Amino acid sequence: MRFIILSVVWSIVLFSCAGKTEQVKAKYVFYFIGDGMGVNQVIGTEMYLAELEGRIGTKSLSFTSFPVRNYVTTYSGTNAVTCSAAAGTALATGTKTQNGRIGMRQDSSFLYSIAWRAKQAGKAVGVTTSVAINHATPAVFYAHQPDRQMYYEIGTDAAKAGFDFYGGAGWKQVFSPHDSSEIDLYSLLRDSGYVIIDHRQDFQALSTGAGKVVYVQPEDCVNPSSLPAAIDRKEEDLTLADITRKAIQFLSARNEDGFFLMVEGGIIDWLCHANDGAAAFREVVDFSEAIQVALDFYKAHPDETLIIVTADHETGGLALGNGPYELSLKLLANQKSSIIGLTQKLKQLKKSKGKNLTYPNLQELFKQECGFGAAVKLSPEEEQLLESEGVKMIRSNSSQLVRNEHTLVDPLAALAVEILNRKAMIRWASGGHSAGAVPVYAIGVGAEKFSGISDNTEIIGIIEKVAGY
């Protein structure tokens, strides 16, 4: 009898052990962060695309059909409305901190990111963005500084971290503002073993054994702090999808144990700060195209890959509707330049015409760039507003630009964009951040675990478990 009981118990143990399988780990982790991309930025883009097809509804982006869709809160350790540094630190380390801190607690002790943990676990690591590589969101993955404005010091931390791949527009504040004897960031990175490549060079010729890579725009680019907005882009311009593709190519060839790659769509935030609906929606589409590159990789490695898409905060307090129970988002397709590009074109027009500049010249520009007087009909009040601001510009001896969060814009360009927003029936609460919830999307190994979270600090713990860092 005793033998029979022991046999039964042993059989149960064997059956239980046989039924257990080792948990699959994510070999490849993609972490996409849309800076400033709140829920309404995503839904607004989908509704805009649907209207372009002549219907009311939504047209899915590459990531909005992911099997897991959720949203999380974004408040910082000290403020209900977070800045990018504190929000990014929470997304990178799982710990809230005060606004302005980069990879640091409120007591200034260091916080180590999921990218650092991936590197310690033997993975290849990439940090990429559509803005400057030492801007707040990419910085929190490799740097530890008390102030997000310490761009030079943040850049030196990139060299110290030793990650395999950095990609973006370039570096903000390449030289030390405090000590002229300090080595510039590009020289420091080269001395630390990095090869600097721009997208005009032959990336394919780079040996995977050549060390570490920094992939940026050419030195003669218009703005080293940002790629051109998608709406302003020329054929030869570097794109976030290009950077993502090169990062995957390099990281996957460099390390057989897998990689961790963070990709930030940083220009969404810039355009939402400027309350530029048309350009912001097209920037979300551009972000979606970069995610599609990772999704194509996922389809080739479905049992080894995890893709997470989220945002650090919402910017602008975007409202889809300004009173009437309708939207006319398709009108935004008449805008051909961002508020930044329109500012530049106004500057060029004033320079070319000089004292001969007239309001009809401005009317023609706005017809071409915004559809005013053609596809977009202006009311007498709107026309009067434009003319009043236009005459003010004509009479001014110099361009009276106003400071946006990240750039300078012409008041006339801002007015034109505001009118088009109003026509499309969208509205902005401010030129700053809001406390609005941000979306989370996930697909791949362990994606289902992200459906049960409610705050941005919870994302990292799940990545650690799923990837085994």
C-alpha cells in the first residue's frame, strides 16, 4: 500500500514537472516613446487619416492595432504636471523624481535605467531620437544630471555609458559653456571608441567589429537639435525610420544575445508646444512608420521580440472639438509646412521682397501653404486678423519672432496655424504639458502583462521580467 501511494505521488511530481516549461524571454526589446503624444494626439491622427479617405471614423496606425492597449498616469515626484526629464526618468528607471532631473532621485542619488540593465545583462543597447541625443528623453537612459539643461555634461555621460548605438539629429551644446579647455562632444565620443556616421555616408561599409556608432545628420544640416518635421521634409533628409532601421541592422549583427533599443519621436512634442495640429498629426504618422520598421523585424522574430509604445506626457491639452458636434480634420491637409517651416518661408519672402513686400504677397503665400482663399474659406473676421498681423509684419524693420518652448516662431505663422486649427475644429489648452493620461501599446513576448498597469513607473518592472535583465 505504501509503495502504491509513493508511486502515485512520484507520478504526480513527474507529471507536474513535465507540464512546466521554461518561461520564454524577450531577446529583442523595442521601447518607443512618443514625446508629448497623448491619447487625443493618437486618436486625432487616426480620425484625420479616415477623413482623408472620405469617411468619419479612424484609420489604424502601425501600433494602434497591437493586441494590448492601455493608458497610464504621468505625474512626477513633485508636480502634477510633469516635464520630459522627470517623466522620462520614470519610464527609464521605474522611479518618479522631481521635474528637471535626469536619471536622479530627488536627493541626487543615481537611478539606473533599463538600458543600463540590458547592457549589464550582455545585450547590445541603442538609444535613438528624432531630436538631439542629449535632449531629456534619450538622456534619461544613459545620463545622471541634476538639470536637463546641462546638455554638455549629459553628452559626456553618453560616452561614459558606452552604449553600442546612439542615433538622432545631433548634439545640443557640443562645447562646454563653462570651460573652453574641455574637449568637444564629438572628439570625446571618438576618443571613447565611437565611429561618427551621417546618413550620406555608406553605413553598409561599416564593419560590425568597428566598435560603437553615433548616427546623425550631416554637419551642414539646418538644425542639429532636431530632424526636419515630417511635413517639412525633403527627400534627402534623415528620418526616424532610417535611424531605427540602421540601429536594428547594427545591433542585431553586433550581439547574438539580443538587444534593447529605445526610439523617441521627439518632434511630436515640439509641434504640440506650438499648437500645430496639422504638423503634429503628420509627425505621429512618421512615428508610426518608425514603429513599422520594428514591427517588420518582429514578424521575422515573433517568439523573441517585445515592442512597447508609450509617451512621456501629453503636450498642449489637445481637444478634438471646439463647440459644434463635428470635426473637419481633412482641412489640415491644406497645410504644407509646419509652423517652423512657415516661419522660415515668411522670413525668406520678406528678405526677397524687401520694402516692396505687400499684403497680396502674403495672401499668395498663405494660399499656397495653408489653402486660404482656395480650399479653406476665411471669414471676414479671419481675413481682417491676418491682414492686421500682416501689415504689422510689413511695417516692422526686423522679424519679431516669439519664443515657443523649443523654437522661435513668427506671430503671423502662429495666427495662420491657429485659424486652420479653428477651421478643423480642434483646440489647444496651452503651449505646455498637461496631466492627461498617455497610451500604452504592446505586442510580442509578455505583451499581455502591460494590460494591468496604471502608472508610468510600472512599465520597467515588466520589461525586466520579460527580458530577464
